[in-house]
Amino acid sequence: MKKEEKVYLYLLTLHALLGGLLFAIPLLGKLYGLFILVFGMYYIAQNKNRNNEALVMAAYAMSAEIVLRMTGGAFLNEYGKYLIMLFMGMGMLYSGFSRNALLFWVFLFFLVPGVVLSTVTLDLNSDVKKAIVFNIMGPLCLGISAIYCYRRQLTFQRLLGVITAFSLPLLVLGTYLFFYTPNLQDVITGTQSNFETSGGFGPNQVSTILGFGIFVFFVQLLLNSSNALLQLVNGGLVLFFAYRGFITFSRGGVYTGGAMILLLLAVLYFQANFQTKPKITGIIALSFLATLAVWSYSSVKTSGLLDKRYANQDAAGREKSSVLTGREVLIESELKMFFENPILGIGVGKNKELRQSQTGIEAASHNEITRMLAEHGTLGVVCLLILFLTPLYWFSVDRQNVLALSFYIFWLLTINHAAMRLAAPAFIYALSLLKVSREAPLVPRE
């Protein structure tokens, strides 16, 4: 076994132990959050970002965001986004950025009028700073990450190093959830999203990260496991994260993780030669059987309620009136705001306040697309077009980054059900802009 493979297994073990310690002593969360900040700055400065250390640390911070919030290790509500922007900024300070990233400077500039407008339109009784920061930090983190990543050259092996950086805090989260959740039969009594199986945190956001974890360990299994032990470990973690994702009863993250894997396999299949295609077909078949096995196990453990949840039924088997659990009402109200204020929109953070006064519903947006339209108007349309089209254009002319479409679909699906509450969609979107080089044709390992 290679040295780096041994290090990977040691780090996995260390992070699994850390998850258990954080559950037993939540105060350690603050030390963990501080460690990521201090070590990240030291690591990037020490190496002067020669090998994109900023990207590795940003990936680590992104994966750690949820568990830091759970354990009080996030010193600020948007701590994960601040860490990513800090690491990306340090990376650009040491190794620059592409002059051709003008599109994303335009993106950031077009966010400004909405912020300025909100200082005038928000109610005087509102916490103006909090309302603005809550809604603008996601796009701001995305813009800065995109400028760093835009056509930045990276070897595929280094990209797999970024995937490894994602994987370590994911295991902290997985271990924490394992210890947190009591007997499932005691806490799963209905088909609604379940806080008890999500570490006491928002199931929608936890499911998002668990779904991403399914993809991360699938990539490790498929493209970064050169021996049977690594295949066993990474394969087991794929199944574990699928199970944990299912029992949150929040569907968005699981669907997204599945879509990422399907896109990766499709890209690999169409880029593969004639001899490799049957191997990929076999992987698809095995993946289907593994999914069926995890689903069956999860269904039994939840006394069949999981099946009803995904069939959009309540515990009694009755069809629920809303497929999107009420999100369509929020979407409809935000589209109405856009059509009534099409030029500059209503201002950042105003949509929650306006919706409550018009409909009596007090809820923040779950959809980043309609939020951008409502709060930024026509400038929001331009920003969305930049985000939608740029990764697709670059993938059409350069398909070396085989993970690009998977990163892109994660961003697109996540912002439709969880907006940008987490740093994940902002940072992962940026990875779809990387220019990846491969020394040899990419084939799944034996």
C-alpha cells in the first residue's frame, strides 16, 4: 500500500474518533472551528499556495460547516462561508487568478444595487445587517470562489486530493450522527423530515451534505481506490452515507447525490473506449443493486415509513397535498415580487418581510433562483444567466474535468430546495470551472 493511501486511512480513523469526541464533549467544537481557521491560514501561507492548498482547505471547511454549527464551533452563523472566502482570498494573493474571470466580477458588481436598495426598503424594525448578510453571503462566496477557480489549471490527481479533503469532515459528521441518533423506532413516527436523525439540525441541510457525501465516497471508490482494502472502506462509506441520508426523511440531498453519480457515470461512459464501456455498465448495475439493498434495509428500520415519505404520503398512507412541502407558495410569491419590480427588484432580504405582510407566511426563501429574481430584478436575471451558461460552455469545449457536470448539478438542484443557506452550493459550483489536465485516459480502477 502506498504511503498516501495509508495516510488516508489514518486520517479517516482520526476523523471518526473526532466525531465521537465532539458528540461526547460538544465544547471541542469551538477548538475544531478555531483549528481549521489557524491551520488553514498557516498551510496556505507556508506553501504560498503553490499546489492549490487554498482549494484543499476551502473544501475541508465546506464539509465541516454543518458539524461546526451542530457543536457550536461556528463562531459566526456564516462561519463556513467566511472561511472559504478567506482561504480563496489568500490563494489569489499568492497565486493570482485568471484575467478572463471578468464575468464573475460582473456577477459580483450586479449584486451591489440590490444591497444598496435594501438599506432603503427594509423595515426600520428589521435587523437590516442580518437580513442582508443572510441572503448575500451565498452569492458573494460563490463569486469569490468562482474567480479563484475560473480556468485554474489543476491535475486530476490534485482534484482527487480535493475530494479527499471533502471526505474527512464528512466522516466526522457521519460518526456524530451515528452516536446522536437513538433507536429509530422511538423517533420515527411520521413521514416528515426528522431532526432526531439529523443531529438535531435542519434535516434539509444535513441531507444536502449527506447526499454530497454519497457522491464523494463513490468517487473515492471508483477513481481513488487502488486496492481491496480501500475499495471496502470507501464502498462501505457510500452505503453508510446513503443510509444516513435516507433516514433524515429529507429527499432533496439524496436525489442530488444520486443525480451527481449518474452524471459522472454517464460522462465516463461516453468518454470511455470500447473495452472500458462494459466495465462501467457493470458498475452501474452494481450501484443499482447496492441502492436497492440500502433502501430495503432503511425501509425495514423505519417500519415502511420511508417508502411512504418518498411516495409523498403521510403515515396513514394518504397522499399529501403538496409535493414540495409548501415551497411552491414561496416560489409563487417571489415570482410575483419580480414581475411587480422587474428592474432592480425589491432589495436583498426584503422578500421574507414582504411575503409576511402580503400573505402572513413568515418563511425565508428556499429557492435561490426565485430569490435572485425577486431581490435583484433584471440584474438577477443576468447573474443567473452567467451562472447557468458558463460551466456548460466550458464543458462543451473541454471535457477533461469529468466531475464538472456533477458539481454543476449539485449547485443547480441544491439551490432549488435549500437556497444557499450552506456554503456547499457556492463552493462546489466553482469547482465546475476548473481546467483539469489528465496524463492518461481516465478509467475506473480494477
